Amino acid sequence: MLSRFLGPRYGELAKNWIPTAGMWSTVGAVGLVWVTDWRLVLDWVLYINGKFKKDD
């Protein structure tokens, strides 16, 4: 529907930018994990969360 208004040129441009946008999204997600508390994020990973048990 959007390509009907914008034309095929912008559809091709969007297809070309999908890998770049995906890569930057991945870099942003990894950067967010790096900036925040990494143990908080890794507690949700099934294999890794058993390795960081807290001694209470």
C-alpha cells in the first residue's frame, strides 16, 4: 500500500537498507546490554543463568 504512493524506487531503496538497519539494530542491542547490568540480561538466557547463582 505504501509503495503505491511512493513508487517502486523507494521500495528498492528500502530493500537495500534492510541489512544495514538490521546490523545497526544488533549493534545497538549489544551496546545496550554492555551499558546496562549484563547479569540482569544474562539471567534470561537459559544455559548461562545457572552459572551465576548468588550466594545468599
